[in-house]
Amino acid sequence: MKRPDSAKTRGERRVDTRKKVRKVGRIIVDEPRKIYPCIILDLSTTGALVLIHEKVPDQFSLFYSATKTLREVVVVRRQQDTLGVRFEGEPVVLSPDDPRLDDLR
């Protein structure tokens, strides 16, 4: 007997497949301006799973250091120290001379 697809039985709602990455990231909160380190556990074209030990608002910017990409995100799920986020708008790839990189290293 075949086992049922576990994603379907759990009510999977993702549009795209996830890729495990476990890479360093930064969460940037505008008001008041703060930057928090985080670990991006997985990525898809529509969102990410982020590990963070701080309380952050439902909307913020997420910097993925591996690709120097900045994304606006909305939290769609909170579970203990992990956040499921949905990407909003287009990604911004920061050039090596972008002054914002100094704050994000």
C-alpha cells in the first residue's frame, strides 16, 4: 500500500517548492530602525522560513547574505522561533558598493 503524500495530508498551501538553505540573513525593522541576525532555513520563489530569537513585527525587510538580496516580507505564520514569510514585490540585489551593505555585514 502506498503512503499518502505527507504535504497533501498536512494541508500544504505553498505554490512553489522549498529549497533548504540554512544561510545567514538579517531582518531590518524600520520603526525604530533595528537589524537582527537570523538564519534562513528554506527559500522558495514566494517566501521563506526564518529562524529568529527576537520579537519582530509582521512586516519587515529580509536580507539574504548569500545573494546580497533584499526583500520586503509579510509574516504569514509564527511558530516558536520560526517565521514563515511571504515575499512582497521584487527583490533588490545590492551592488558591492551599496552603502547599506556596511550595516548588514
